[in-house]
Amino acid sequence: MPLSFKPEPTNRLRARFQAALYETFDAESIELGVAVLPGQRRANTFDFECGIRLVVSRIRHVSGRDRVHMTAARCMIGAIGCCEHPASVQAFLRNAMQCYVDVSGQQPLEFVGVMDGGVPCWCEPVQLTLKDKLVEMLTEQRS
């Protein structure tokens, strides 16, 4: 069940940001539906006064690598980028990433795409070694 939208000032969100990364979620368990989703935990949910909700977590992927993962949603009427024409969708994506940068103090994440249900997501960029790339390719072929 989704958490209720409870906007907080940016300084409060910033103060609790690192706590969102303490626990590592397993991507495979999430996909199988046997794990609690990060968006079901208040520690991983960041509701901004502008109407944007970010869900930020550390996820261990099949490759064994941990990556910071983020999704964004508009949670109240009048949120930035609420209209459906392309310019405002792009504005929403930019504003969501700016919210992340504001609370994390880190560089922007890499836009990955849109998940089922139209939820945009981002991941921490990873510099893979050749060995990592081979393992990832083999893992994908087994799937």
C-alpha cells in the first residue's frame, strides 16, 4: 500500500537522506514480489513541498553490484510538470533530479527510462570493468 503524501522542508529531507541508503534491497527479490518495496518505507520516501515524491534506495543487482536507484512521481495537483505535453514532462524530470541533488548533495543520477505504470527511474552510473561486463552479459543470457 502506498504511503500517504507528507511533504517536508528540504532541510529535513536532507538530514535523513543517508538513512535511505543504509539498507540494500535485492533487485531479484523485488522483481519476484517477495521483498518490501523501497516506496513502502518512509525512510526511502522523500515528499517535497512542490509535490514531487522521490523514492531513493540502494539496490543490489543480479551482477552483485549495489547502485543507488531513484524513482519520481507527482503527488498533488499543481506539482511542477503536471501537464502532459512534452515540455512539462521534461520539466518534471529535470525538477525531480534537482530535488535529488538538493537532498543528496551528490551528482545527478543517470536516467534509465520509464518503468511499468509510467514511473521514471534513474540509477547511479557504474564504470564496469571488462570482467563485470562479461558477467553481466552471461547473466542476461541465462535469463
